[in-house]
Amino acid sequence: MKRRDIMRLAAFAAVLAATTALLPGKDALAQDKKWRIGFSQATTIEPWRAQFNKDIIAEAAKHPEVELIVTDGEDKTEKQVADVENLIRQEVDALLISPKESAGLTGVVQQAIDAKIPVFVLDRNVETDQYTQFVGGDNKLIGRAAGEYAVELLGGKGKAQGNVVEIWGGMGTQPAHDRHDGFHEFTDKEPGIKNLLDQQSGDWKQDQAYNIMATALRNNEKIDLVYGHNDPMAYGAYLAAKDAGREKDIKFIGIDALPGEGVTWVNNGELTATFLYATPGAEGLRQAIKFLNGEKVEKTVTLDTMKVTKENAGQIMKEKGL
């Protein structure tokens, strides 16, 4: 090889070595993001779930060591199953999941558990207890609070009288059953309270609740109270009653208490009350990080609730800048 060619190769090698030294290595990049955490959301079309995502993303921004991968099940069980399978293939360090339905997501959650991935179940449970932790509100407790208040609105313990329309959330979800069961622990003790519908599901949607209520109004001359398993359904029922000119004769109770929805509707006098069902995203992520850092976590973390009525709705909105 000619001396000139040798010199050119040496110069090229020196430039390559210098360039490589300037580039971050794989290990350096890995240090930037210590943990890869997957979050499988059931859907984002419901406002409560949109807030759920905002909360978990905001919390992730506080933890530069975390890479958060968020998927959207698009309100389809099969899509959410595929999302979780993909996160398992990516070998995430932890999986957070809020299932669309309990039974339909149990199998893939078990797959993640079998793959030794810590699983944190948020909001809706699954049909196994082998997950690392459940984070969410106590739906039965919230249902009891709603039932106790309904009895109060209808005349009080031992004296309550009235016709009640209950609009369920998804029939395949545990929260809907818990909110129903808790509510009826109080209302079923009152012989003067009559339930007009038998497990009518609005699937957590405002438009479906509107249709259920419109039919109930046509079939019943007297409706005294509506219990929606979430605020959008209670509000949908209110809109149907308003269109029928009967909204002033009916009390409307919902659950969620998002400031821009349920709290606002209560403040406007459209809903009578809502009960806080806090999104578990931020707390779920904090718990997962705590676990990954070697700290002990409880099997269940229960989020607090509160009743929102006209008396405190305005203050809550003020605190939230609304």
C-alpha cells in the first residue's frame, strides 16, 4: 500500500474515532430513562378517561427517569388485549392497565404476570388477584354514599317515597355492579322507593343515557330521582327530562365530579349532586415507580371520595380556576 493511502486511512480512522467519542453510547441513553412503563387505557372517548390520561402523563413528566408508553384500547376489548400483548413483547418494566371489562382482560393480564412483569390494575379490577397492586376508588362506598343521599332527598330514612331511574355503566364492569350494590344497600330498605328500570345500561355514555331516560319519561308519569353511574349519563338523563319539560320535578345524582363536567353541572343546578371518583393515573404511576425502586407497596390503594352539592361546587370550581 502506498504511503499516501496509508496516511489517508489513518486520518479517516482518527476522524471516526473522534466522532464516535462524541456520540452517546447505548448505556448512556439507557441511563436517561431508567424505567419503561406501559399504560394500557381502555378508551379516551369518555371525559373521565381523558382526564385520567392527562393526570398520568403530567405525573410522568415529573420523573425524568421514566419512559411512559400509553396505548388506547379505543373502547374495544380485543384492541386493548392486543395493546397489552404488544407491551409484553416490548418487555416493559411495569404494566399499568385500566381494563375496559374485567373478564375480557384477565387472560392477557395473567400473561403479563407470567412474564414476571409487575402489573398495577387501575380503576376496574380483573378476575385474578395475582397482580402487584390495585389503585382506585371504592365504588361500593361511593354507591352507598349516593344511596344514602338519595334516601335523604326522597324524604329521609324510614319515610322516603319516590320513583327512581337507575342508569348503569357497562354491565361487564365491576364498578357498575359495585355502584349499584352500594346504592341499593340504602334504597332497598325503603319500602316507599320504587325502581322503575331493570338493569338498563348506558355504557357510561351521555347519548345512550339520554335515550334510556327519554323512554322512561314516556312510560312513567312520575319520576322523582335519577341515579347515573357517572356524571355524563346523569346529565344525559337531565337533558332528556329538560326536552320533555320535566327536569324541575326530578333530582339527578351522578359520579365522577370532574370540575369541568359534574361539578359545573351541579353548580348550574342541572345535577343535584355528584360524588368524587378521582382518576388513579398519577397515584398508580407513583406506586409503580416506588415498587421498581425496591420499596414495598400495599396490595390495594383506595382513593378518597366526597359529595359535591350546590353548597360546595362553586368553591371547587374557583379552586380549579373555572
